[in-house]
Amino acid sequence: MLKYSIRRLIQLAFALFLIATATFFLTNATPGDPLTERAMQLSDDVKANLYASYGLDKPLGERYVITMVSMLHGNFGESVVHTGQTIQSMLADRLPVSARLGIQTMLFGVLLGLVLGVIAAVKRGTWIDRLIVIMAVLFISAPNLIIGLLLQRYFTGVWKWFPTIGWPSGKELWFGGWKYTILPMLAGGLGYIASYSRLLKASILDVIGQDYIMTAESKGLSPLRIVTHHILRNSFIPIITRLPITVGMCITGSFMIEKIFSIPGIALYFVEAVSNYDLSIVLGETVFLALIYVTAIYATDLLYTVVDPRIQVGGGKH
């Protein structure tokens, strides 16, 4: 187990290095540079000093080495658009916003999806099951953009129940300003409801047909004990191993939702950085987002070997 964990950690660290390298060269392969517009009206001497201050006067290979070495020390450079802004200061300001949106959305969507999945499995073949399936297909097919715009159209434009845009700040950042969070939570959570309800229902129906369930019934175990100790326990294995990816996704924010509702999170800032050709911020945030996903994948790999004893660390099954 230890050797497997170390090997996977090395592989994922190498993947993170490749992502950072690819991001650096792709962003520098686009025409122009982030200082082109600012330097147009400057004299040659001032322009040279400006490029030197951001290290853009050096050859591409030298800049790559300097960037990679600095990245290992947590330094991605300053923003060329917002003077003095670094990836660390940006994350300190905006990560809590995206984290609250993501955590609140995940709790709402995952928990409700699991409840509906259990109900659909228990009521298999009834109108309740068919209604849940129809809702799941509808929610998973509709993009967040469309759902968000529809929610804004009716809940803010027609009925005026909630504000159109905005997000709580200050003392209300984590536990206040709920009226601003309802519509973004719904827009992002409906997809979780659809995916987790379908996943849990399929898992429960698969477990019900296993031989050990019939063995438990033949031993005279009560239906409640069979459901709680055998069916649900084994049905949640796919759920547990999928949760780390969901957590990673919720922390990194949602580009569409933050854009629609003008939420000042890291996803919205990333879009702005790409539009403004802010290379240091684009590279820093890309590496940070990749680190979140790589960590989630690593946790998922370890959870597979923990929650399902049939899986060996070598990749096979008993």
C-alpha cells in the first residue's frame, strides 16, 4: 500500500509538472504579449525597463526555467493588469467566495441526490421512480448556463424573490447573505442531484441482485438490517470514491455560474485573466486548479483500495 501510494504520488506530481509546462508554452505561443497595449505610447527606454521589470525581455527558454524554479518556491510573479496582485493574494480574496458557493452547492445537490436515489430504488417501477428518472435526465441535460438564466428570468425578473447578482461579503461571507446564494446554489446543484441520484439507484439495484443479499435473507435477517448493513453499505462504495472529485470541482468554482450571477470567485477572475492576457495569474491559477484535481484523483485512488477490499493496490481484483 505504501509503495503504491508513493508511486501514484510521483505520477501525479509529474502530471502537474506537465500541466504547468504546457500552460507556460501555450500562453506564450499566442501573438503579442501582456504589455503590448501599455507599451505602445511609451518611449523605447521606458518600454525596455517595463519589460525588464516583468522578465519579458529574456528568451523564452530562460523565462521557462526561471518560472519553473520560482513556481517551486510558490512565486508565480505579479499581475501585469493589477499592479501588486499575486496569485496568493488573489486566492486569499476570492477562494473563500468560490469555496462557499461550491460547498453549499455540493451539500445541497449531493445529499438531495442520494435521498432521491434511495427513493427511486425502493420505489422501482412506480410513478415516483419514473418521475425521479425524468427529473434526473432533465437536470443532467440542461447546462448550468441555461438553468442559471432561467432562474434569473423567473425568480428575479418576474417574481422578484431573490436579487439578480451579488454575493455576501465581510462578516456575512460564510454564514450570511443567504438570499444571494439560493439561485447560484440551485443552478449548480441540480446537476449533482441528477448524477448522484442515478448513480446511487443503479448501485443499489446492482447490490440487491448479489448472492450475499439472498444469503442474508435466507438467514432470517430483518429487512431493515439487510438494507442498512448490506445494501446501503455496499451501494455507497461508488459514491465514496466519487466524492473527492466532486469536492475538488466545488472548490475550484464554476465559470458559468460566477459569470451569470457576478460572483467574485476564482473562476470569474480566471476568465478575466485569460481575456486580459495576464500570464502570471493564468499560470498560477491553472497550476492551483490542477493541484486540486490531482489531489482529488490521488484521494480517489486511495479510497478505492480502502472502501472496496476486492481491489488490490496493484490494480487487480481478488
